[in-house]
Amino acid sequence: MENQFSVEMGESEAGQLQAKLSSSPAFCAQEREYALFCYRGMDVIVAWFPKRRRLLVQGKGTSEFVRLMLPGASAASNSSSAESPAPGAPREPVSPHFGVDESGKGDYFGPLVVAGVYADAGLAPELSRIGCRDSKLIADDARIADMAEQIKALPGIVYELLCIGPSRYNGLYEQMGNLNRLLAWGHARVIAALHAKLPSCPAALSDQFANEWVLRRALAAYHLPVRLDQRPRAEQDIAVAAASIIARARFVEWMQQTARSARCELPLGCAPHVLTAARKFVAAHGMSRLSEVAKLHFKLTKEL
């Protein structure tokens, strides 16, 4: 089993596990992007992702946690053993395409980061060797940063990174009035920048928007000869997985640097403890500077 284990888990079963973890003094709750709940214990992190109905266990204590807390789970179901491919590993020849993903859209604090990575039959095995998979399945920020640097250092790699800081984000949101339009603008801009670097690439892949025509219209404005594909769980694609890692690494870097500069905690997510942190930031720096670190259209702003 080594240090990672994941298994499909329904909402009812996940609720029972959450109740056990919340009542145990050995576990403390944490925020994690896209997870309904996340708990850290001794040498283990446990998170459940409702979109995929998937439980992820990571850390040196993985085997013991599964044995004690998930006795019915099969260690062979989806462990990260040496014989098993990484979740983002290609299982068939990879045709040339750009993969695009974002980080930070669900966090009150911090930027929206959109990244894109090119992959083909030659680069895909190298990205797989690095361990590229959906960044939400990688709990260690230091590991994310290291993987991002390895991706960017690959010979022949083509990537693009767009970091939209809160001040600019708030201006764009006010102008567009809709998060999906803002996301589409960012994705289209990254795809256009990738195409400028590698005009021969014929296709791009993104996670499916609520309305797929939002991104199609945004990309059509660039008049590019690029076929756009959108699908749920696009992070299973090796290029999209690599993009998610680069985007997440930049998001974490921004958060850490800004928190140090502001001398205030800037937690992830938008739960009640984030509101507490926002109040502390306003007390220290004033309401006028909140737009420099937070996405103001979130409901939390009204609660301040």
C-alpha cells in the first residue's frame, strides 16, 4: 500500500467516517480544495471528494488507518504501489494536445491561477514518471512545488501560466459579472498563448464547464485552428494533470508569500474560520486593502 490509498465511497459511508474523525482527539479538521472534509492525524491525511465520491488517504500511517478505520476496504483496490500507474498516467498513446486547468477558484483568499501544458506521445511518459496526477490528490505543498519544477524543466516541454491576483480578479469579475465567464477568459487566454508557442498542436482539453459554450465562445474570439474538447474529470488526462500541478504550485506560492508580507493567516477555502481570518486582516490593514488578498464577490465579504 505504501503511502497512499484511495477508494470509492458513498455519501452515507463518508458521513459516518467524518463523524468518527471529528469526535477523535487524534484528528484535526483542515481545509482542502474540493474536499467536503479533510482531517490530519499522526502521519496521515484523510479527505473525501464528493464530486468523485472518492476517499483519499495519504501519509506514512496509511496502512494502519485503512486497517483500523476501513476494515472492509481492499488495499488492492487503488493503492499507489510500484506496479500501479499514477492516476494521471496515460494508458494508451497520447496524441498531441494542450491540457488546461485552474487553481484557487473556490478559495476566498488568493488568486485565480490558470495553467496549460502540452503533451504528446514523447512527453506523456516523462510526465507520468514525475507522478503527474490531479493536484487535489497530492496533499504535500512541498511535493507539489517540486513536481511543478520538474515538469517545467522537462526537455521539449511547453507550458503557460496565468496568475490573476485578487485586485485584477475583482476588476474582471465586476466587468464580466460571472465566474464561468472569467474562467473561460483565463482558459482561452492560456490556450492562445500555448498556440503561439506551438502552432502545430491541433487540440486542447479542459474540464467541462457548466455551459460548455462559455469556453467555446471565449476561445472562438482568438480564431485559432485548435479543436477544443471538454469533459468531466479532465484531470485524469496527463496534460491536464500536469497543468493542475503547475497552477496549484503557483497558487500556494502566492498564498505563502502574501501571508508573510501581510503578517496575517490566509487560510484556504471559504469556511467560517476563513471569515475569522478576514476579520483579523481587516483589523490589521483596513477594509480598503481586502481587495488585494480576497475575492470580494464571495458571500463572506457581506458578513464582514
